[in-house]
Amino acid sequence: MDSLRRLEEIFAHFPGIGPRQARRFVHYLQGRPTTQVAELVRLINEVKADTTECSRCHRYFIANELGLNEPGAKKSGTTCSICANTERDQGTLMIVARDSDLESIEKSGAYKGLYFVLGGTVPILDKEPEKKIRLKSLLEHINKFSVAENNTGTLKEIILSLNTTPDGEHTTDIVKDAIKKILAGDDINTVNSESPKMTILGRGLSTGAELEYADSETIKNALGNRR
Amino acid sequence: MDSLRRLEEIFAHFPGIGPRQARRFVHYLQGRPTTQVAELVRLINEVKADTTECSRCHRYFIANELGLNEPGAKKSGTTCSICANTERDQGTLMIVARDSDLESIEKSGAYKGLYFVLGGTVPILDKEPEKKIRLKSLLEHINKFSVAENNTGTLKEIILSLNTTPDGEHTTDIVKDAIKKILAGDDINTVNSESPKMTILGRGLSTGAELEYADSETIKNALGNRR
Amino acid sequence: MDSLRRLEEIFAHFPGIGPRQARRFVHYLQGRPTTQVAELVRLINEVKADTTECSRCHRYFIANELGLNEPGAKKSGTTCSICANTERDQGTLMIVARDSDLESIEKSGAYKGLYFVLGGTVPILDKEPEKKIRLKSLLEHINKFSVAENNTGTLKEIILSLNTTPDGEHTTDIVKDAIKKILAGDDINTVNSESPKMTILGRGLSTGAELEYADSETIKNALGNRR
Amino acid sequence: MDSLRRLEEIFAHFPGIGPRQARRFVHYLQGRPTTQVAELVRLINEVKADTTECSRCHRYFIANELGLNEPGAKKSGTTCSICANTERDQGTLMIVARDSDLESIEKSGAYKGLYFVLGGTVPILDKEPEKKIRLKSLLEHINKFSVAENNTGTLKEIILSLNTTPDGEHTTDIVKDAIKKILAGDDINTVNSESPKMTILGRGLSTGAELEYADSETIKNALGNRR
């Protein structure tokens, strides 16, 4: 395949982009001044080089958020600004599917604990959930959570914050079951302490919801959560 | 105006119908067999004749729901099957905007109390809320609620179940303020008893919600209502 | 079934209306003042009673368009204002699927001939086209066209004006073949004269079209019809 | 601004991309394996380096379409495969807004002449059309067209193939007027020959069109172009 078709193909894998728009992207770049395309390439390289996967929560972050002097320095093993922030509640861990979910929650300003990013969701009927989400890594993380680097005590709550879509709910079930299993076993460091409780986000009417079109599940939850 | 244009105009006031579709309705009726159009006319007349506005909750209902023998009998003053059902929780009153909202909630099976239908919502900036909703009637209803016909005791909770749209929230505010005023005054029959509490439906993630696209308000509420 | 459900069912057969909106129509009528519902019923009855199917073009029309004095008078056998208008070109016949298509064309002011309304289209794979469209009636109409009542001469052109959708094109093919067959036979009154030519509406770019998204068929035709 | 935000900003200028999706692109790239991002960057560089703006029609093309040995070789002054193809009709010039329109027309296989790409359209009310489209360049091109490099004779037809949107029609008017002016003048090399005729693409029903929803302009043209 020539480079034109191959580039189209790569753009067609960008989130939300189909073949036709991928072709428009290529045309667009062909028509941009050389300096602008050079800047795009430089920024992609720079962002990618500076991006680190946090060793604790697995979100992607730009190293110099942490004030590292050399953008090119080795950053493996470093933790992101949220995980490194000792003012955040070390006893609460929220599990999210993707970085964009984490950002949405940070933006709300309503959560002050720590995160773990699964890296995706498990489609219903999928046989190998471990290939879609960081399940093993999550369980290890929970295991060493309370005794690890920060040494700030016990894990008190695990909040499962996944989409209320079929895939999201399926993933919630898988993760919940797996965590229950390790909490029940001996390998979790819950010496002299209770197991952390597991919660899920409250269901109810979202902003802009119309009762006429609300499903019974949402109405039940909205009634149960009335205040 | 000729009858054709006038009929189009009337159809154009049906919910969700514009002038073009109204015209298609007229064409459609013109092409239907005479017997079918006669049946439509008969049913409209029948449904309208049999429809009563419940004297208590103000929803529309068909009188023979109640086993009335003569569909043409005078039905003013009768109450609907929900208001007449003494097994429903007489201490809880849910305020909804429209009959369709009430139906949505009934369908969920999650609510066992009584209703009051406002008959609409108050648009933001609207100067005369009393013309859009049955506010006066609601206040009278609350006033006599606990001592009225059923005589089953005290009103314990008023649930405001309006859409979480701007108009819905605005209406919630207006209704809440008006109720507070009468609850604070002497005119409510809360002799020897506490005022009823006022609640609103719980906010949170509705079914199918995606965190990435959830607004901060919804996330805050979903976190607050986690369980 | 009770009259409420039956009325919902009838509304759900109105063009473009689903079960949910049908229910909203019923609620809407239940909440209208009795006088307004009575007017609706009166107008439906009036329009239906006054509507005649033109004996020539088969479109629906209101008799008093023609200045009939009594709206309730027997109108079978009458022709609509277009068919009765001797100033229109009697040698051109346009075949359309529905009354709304005819109205669209009349509104353009670009056509001055006569019409024939098929009453629908034939879905692809449909085995019995005669049940969906007035094919037999059309062929009789063409047969007697030039010698009939108006006696104004020969049919010179038949314009097939159907949607360019799959069903429309399928119907065009069926109608064209059937007309060809009778034009080839002896039974058409084309004594001493040529057969009428058959045409279809020109294909090309419609208003608001974007070349990037135009299909090859449309582009070919637009190029062929350039001017 | 940091490189993350700047990269988001650049993606937000891609055709059809808003700020939210631009952010998702950045997240997506952050999460891709380094080798994949490297391939993307390599292909963008390669495609951009190999892309030439045709000196005649101004479309973008990849030089090795023409069999150039060195992709990095100087390509200015070269012409694209269409302009260089002497088998194409040298007497017909089609004016299009964008490369994607040209591709759409090539795909239809219905056109065998040459092209000129304007590079955009002129929005209605725009005061400086020359900044939006290659008008000066087009006029020069037409001027030297018949006597230039190919030396194959006279320009016989100029086809204006722009969208039938308001901006497209406005651009058609501007270009038509400008061409008329030079054709009327002395400066065009139409020695001993007639001026080329100017045509626009035929209007009519596009594939899938429904008569009921067709505007009068489209119906008029479809009738005028019937065949």
C-alpha cells in the first residue's frame, strides 16, 4: 500500500473517525503549509516522548507536570501528580475505564481520593477480560495499596465508576467479583482492619433528563436516592 | 379559512407536529375509507366523553376504570383509580408536571403514594406561573390533604418529580417556595404534627450514561449518592 | 380493547407517528377543552364528506373548489379543478405516486399538463403491484385519454415523476413496461398518429447538494444535463 | 501553552473536529505504542514531502504517481497525472472548489476533460473573494490555456462544478463574472475562434430524492431536463 492509503488507514482508527473523514484529514494535511505540518509532527513527537503511564494509577501524564527539568529524562517509575499528591484521600480508590472519565471526574471537583485506570471496558460475551482491562495490575495494586509507598494507612473504599452502558455494567461486575475474591482471601493486607467497602456511583436523573422518557431502572433509583 | 386549512392548523398544534406533517395527516384522512374515518371520529368522541379530570390529582382518566355503568353519566367530582385506592400510601404526595410523567413513574412500579399533576411547567422568565400550572389548586390540596376525605392522617412527604431540564428546575423552585410559604403559615392543618418533608428525585447517572460526557453536576450527585 | 388503546392504535397509523407519540396525541385530546375537540371532530367529518376522488386523475379534492353549492351533494363522477381546466395542456400526462407529490409539482408552477395519481409505490420484491398502485385504472385512462370527454386531441407525452428512491424507481419500471405494452398493442387509440413519448424527470444536483457526497449516478446525470 | 494543549488545538482545526474530539485524539495517541505513533509521524512527513500542488490544476498529488524516482526530488513545476494525460479532452476545463470534489467526479468516470481547483468557496457577504479562491490564477490559466504547453488547440467549454449550496452558487457567480470579463476583453487568446461556452452542472432530482420534499427550483430543473 502506498503511504497515502496507509496514512488514511491510520487516521480511520482515530476515535470516532471513518474512512471518508480520514481521507479528508489527509487532503487537509496535504494542503497545509509545510511549517504547520512540521509543527504538528513536532508536537506529536514531543507529547508522545513526554507522556508517561503513571506506575500507580496507569493514567497518561506529561512528566513536566511534576516539574522534571529534562523532558527527555527517563520517567518510568514516576507517579502522576494525583498519585503523588499526599493531600488527596489515600483511603479511597476510584476505578475508571479511561483517562477521559478520570478527567471528567476531576473537572467536577467532587472527588478527592485516588484513581486506577482500567484502560478500557470488557464487551459483553468477551472471553478474555484480562486482555481488555488491567485487571491483574488492579488486584496487585489493591493488595499493596495500604502498605505501599505512602504508608498512610488502610484502604477504606473502592468506588467503581464505570459507564452505565451494557459494557460498563459488565465490566463493573467482572471487577467487583475479582476484588471480592482477593478481599476474601488472605493475601490482602487488611491486618487488624475491616475490608474496604465497594461502592458504585449513584443512579438517578442526569441533568436535562425528562421523566416521560426515563426508563424504570432510572426512576427506581431516582426515587430511592431522593433527598 | 376553508375546513381543509383549518383542519391542518388544528393538527399542527398536536404535540410534536409541524405544518408539513399536519398536511400529510389531512391527506391521509382524505384517502382512508369512510368507515375508518368514522371509527376515528367515534373514538375521539368516546374517549373525550369518558375522560374525567380527577378532582384530587387532576390527571385525566377514563371513568369506567372505576366500573361506572353508564359512560355518559356525570363524572365530575369522582376521583381516579389511584386517588381512590386506599392501599396506596396516603402520607406521600408526588408532584409531577404531566400525565405522561405520572405514567412513566407508575410503569416503574417503584412508587406507592399519591400524585398531583401540575398540568405543565413554568418556562424561565415567565411572569405568570399561575397560568401555566395548577399552583393554587395544589396549595389547597396540600392544605386539606391530611384532614380530607380519606381521613388517614398526616402528609409526611412531598416529592417534587419534575424534569431536570431548565424549565423543570425552575418549576421545582416555584412550587417549593410556594409550599414552604403555606407550611410556615398557620393555614396548614399540621396540628400537633411536624410539617411534611419536601424531597426531589435523586440525581445521578441515568441508564446508558457515559462519564466522559456527564456534566459536573451529575457527577457530583452520582458521587454523593454512591452506594 | 378499550377505546383509549384503540384510539392510540389508530393514531399510530398516521404517517410518521409511532406508539409513543400516538399516546401523547390521546393525552393531548383528553386535556383539550370540549369545544376544541368538537371542532376537530366536526372538521374531520366535514373534510371527509367534502372530499372526492377525482374520477380522472384520482387525486383527492374538496368539491366546493369547483363551486358546488351543496357540500353534501353527490360528487361521484366529478373531476377536480386541474382535470377540468381546459387551459392546461391536454396532451401531457404526468404520473405521480401521491397527492403530496402532485402538490409539490403544482407549487413549483413549472408544469401545465394533467396528472394521474398512482396512489402509492410498489416496494421492491412486491409480488402484486396491482394492489399497491392504480395500474389498471392508469392503463384504461391512457387508452381513452385522447378520445375521451375533452376530445382535444392526442396524448403526446407521458412524464413519469416518481421518487428516485429504490421503491420509486422500481415503480417507474413497472409502470413504464405496462404502458409500453399497451402502446405497442392495437388497443390504444393512436390512430394515424405517433405513440406518446415517455419521459422521466431529469436527474442532477438538487438544491443544496455537495459534490463531495454526490453519488456517481447523480454526477453522471448532472454532467449529461449541464447547460 | 504547553505542547499537550497546543496539539489539541491543532487537531481541533482538522475538518469536522471539535475541541472534545481533539482531546480524545491526544489521549488516543498518548496510549498508542511508540512504534505506531512513530509510523504515523513518518507517514505524515512522507505524504507531505511527496505531495505536490499541480502547477496547472492546483490539485495536490503524490509525485511518484508520475514515476519520479526520487520521492525527495524537486517537484515544483510538475503537473499531475490528469493534467499530463494527453488522452484527456484538452478543450474542456472543469472548475471545482476542492480536491475532494475532483475525486468525486473522477470516481463517476463520466468526465474526461481537465480540471482547475479553486481551493475553496467564497462565503456570501465575503468582501475579498481573491483570498478564498485562486481566482487570479484561474484567469491566467484560462488565458494561456489554448496556446500553452500542450499546444493542443482551443478551449471549447468551461464547466463550473460547484456545490448547489448558497456559498457554492455565490462562488459560481463570482467565477462566471470574472471569466466573462476576460473573455470579452482582448487579452484572451481566442484568435480566430469563438469564445469557449460556459456551462454549469445540470440540476434535477438527485438519487434518493423525494418529490414531496423537493424545492420548486429542483422540480423546475428536473422538468426542464426530463428525458
